Amino acid sequence: MAAVVGDADDELGTVLRGMSWFTALAAQGFSDVVRSDGVTWMQLRALIVVASTPGSTVSTIARSSGVAVSSASRTVDRIIGAGLVRRVPSSGDRRRVELALTDQGCRMMRMLMDHREQALQTALDRMSEEDRAALAVGLAALADTGEQPAQIVR
């Protein structure tokens, strides 16, 4: 294993280095797949929230992105205009308008996920079986520590 185990500073540094790698992987997917369609980071964030949170609203996007509702509303208007998201009436509350991916939005999210999965699989294929198992155990433990950030659900 490449990581030094036991020293908290070394462990944190190793985790941060791994997170940087994952961030670079996500950024590459954004550049290769999404950005070519004129989608911004904020719009991608909104798409991810809509994809992973059934019943999402503009307020859901604002809260999860840490922006004002007015900013989230402008972002949603843009991705609706791009044909990636549509407004749908809530089945439980006639006053509530929810957001859903369109077929085009679903295709974009699928392409992004496929790109990320291929890049990650390439990296995993370069690792030893022992290191892959340790990574899986460590990431599962990290994921089990608390509230999960919004993620694309397959």
C-alpha cells in the first residue's frame, strides 16, 4: 500500500491527495462531456441535484449549492432553456413545482458517469488487488461516517 498508516497528518495528506485525484477526474469529465454543450459548473451542480434528489425544486438546488434562491432560479431557467430539465407538477402538493431531467439531461448525465467510470476503472486496473480492496474498505468507511453529499444516482 502506498499510504502511511498510523500518523494522522500523513493519513490526512494521503486522503487529500486522493480527493484531489477524484476532483481532477470529475473536472476532466466536465471538460470532456458537459462543457462542450455550454453547461457551467453551477448548471452541472443543479443537474446533479435534480438527478440524485427526487422531487427537487429550485429551493433544493439553492440549499444544496449554497446560493440564493434567485441565483438557483436563473440557473434552472438556463438548463430548462437548454432542454436538460423540465418543470413538473408535484403529485403531492398542487402548489409545488418539481424538477426532472429530460431525456437529453439523462443522456448528458449518463455520458458523464460513463466517462468517470471508464477513467476510474483504468486507474483501478493499475492497482494491485490488495490496494483495490483496501481502497474499497476505506471509501465504504468514509461513506458511512455521516450525511452524503448529493451524487448522481444510477
